[in-house]
Amino acid sequence: MTSIWEIKDDEYLYRNVYEKFHVKKGKLHWKAFEPPAVPPDRLRSNEISTLRPKYAIEEFVTYLGRQYSKGRDYAGFFRISSNNINKRHPKMWVDSTPFGDVDLKVCLCSHADIRCDYPSEQEKAVPPEFLQILKELSREAELCYYGA
Amino acid sequence: MEILEANNLDTVLVMKEKARGVTDEADVLRHNFKNAIKLYTETSVTTEMSVNHLLKLKSLTKEIQGYTNEVFMSDFTISKRVADNSIEVINAINSEYLDYLSESEITPGVNGTISIEWENDDEYLILDIGNEYATYFAQLKDGNNEQNAHLVFRNKELEELNVVLSKIF
């Protein structure tokens, strides 16, 4: 029996994207795969949060996407299989990272991270091999819900 | 390190409107680049005016504001040094290749870099400009590629960008 924490290669992942940042001429921009900066020092993190449609309906994904930006510039989400991530580079992989709420005593398995383990020093340019990886991923991912 | 905020998209839009007789997006970009470079070189590089002008130019890239920290930085900043380096790069690139750029191809990185992307069907060059060096990856025809993990900001070295771009366009 498969554990709910196990992410198989054929499992899809969803991540919300925003018009002005992640979509270029109707296509997904490679920046959509760049790990976001994290306060307070705003260094680039090494993870990209995603949702697992196996455990999160699309309405929940789009709801969260609109919540983050208060509805502004929301463009939909992209989907990509975990295999596309894992096969890419030894320093890039999908990790099951459940999040929970202690007060509610719940733990959600619908969350996963794309780990992107490259140097994240402030103002240091992205290594070329990762520029290639991020670009290839943006071409392989499917932009969903776009324009809806 | 001097850090300034780039947060005035309205100024950028006004700049675009003032680009008289220029309607093509790439031409607008080149026009604004040239204006920025001209202003930048005509005034002291240490003046706040020139730096702010450059940063407003940079904000052509994106309107960055107001989102939650999970998704975006709420107040994007870029250092003068990265701005200087970007000017060096733009100055070094042949104007014909600037024609291929539109606003959406110049984007700020989440950790304060600026990236520029040229794309022609399956071929592309992505350049990321940092504080000490730039990096690039270029996908060329027939699966060939070129890359540089440490491109310094000197004319002689930056000329290789034109060489790579000539293979794409």
C-alpha cells in the first residue's frame, strides 16, 4: 500500500502563477520555477511550494492563488509531473512536505516542495546549468486555467 | 552597500508615452535604454538622480508590489552595483540585439540580480547579472549550447554575448 506521503513519478504538481511575474506572451516564464526569496533577509530559498492535485481539488488551488495576491494578476497555475523534476538534476527533486495547524490538530498531505539546491547568495547570478534547467521546466510545464 | 528602491511604475509609463513616434515595444525599450544610458553617462555615476533613473528603467521589467512574502517580495530592491553592471552589459550589446527585447524579457531576480532573455523559436540566451559577475546559458541549434559561469563586466569579455547572440538571430 502506498503511503500518502510518497510522491510517485507520474504524480502531477500544481503551482499558482501570476501574470506580471510568471507569464510571458501567454507562455510560462522560467522565473515561475525560481525559488522565492524569504524574509527577513530576502535570500532566495531553495524550495518552491506546490500542491498535489491528488489531495487538493483545483478550486482549492485557485482559491489559494487568489488569496495570495488578493486576486490581482492571478493567471492560473502550471502543472508538471514530479518525474520531470526528479530526472532533471541531482540537486533538484520533489519532497513531500506536509503542512499542519497545531491548533486545529490537522496535517495536510496536499503540499509538496520542489527543492532546488543551488547557491542563493544575495546578488549572485544563477549558475548556467540552473538557468537551463529552469528554462526547460518552463517549457515542459503546462499552463492551466490560464485566462479563465 | 547602497540599496535603493525601484517602485515607481508610473514614471516608467510616462517615459514610454514620451517616446514620441516610437510605437514598437522593442523600440520603446531601446529608446528608454538609450535615454537612461545617456543620462547615466552625462551625470555623475554617484548621483542619486542617475541611479534612480536607471532603477526606474529597471522597473520596466515588472510592477513589483503588494503581494505576500510567500510568492513575491513586497518591496523589490536592487543595488547600485548591479545597476551599474546592467548598464555595462547593455552598453556592450549591439543595438540590433536590443531590438529583439521587450519589457517582459528583462526581469529582476528574487535575490537582487537582473536577468535578460533573448529567444528565437527553440534557441535562447538567458543572462543573469549579479554584483560581481554575470552568468548565461544559450541553447543553440542542433542541441549545441554555450554557457559562462563567470562573465566579468569588461567590454572585451562582454563581447562574447554578441558572438553568441549572432548565432541565435
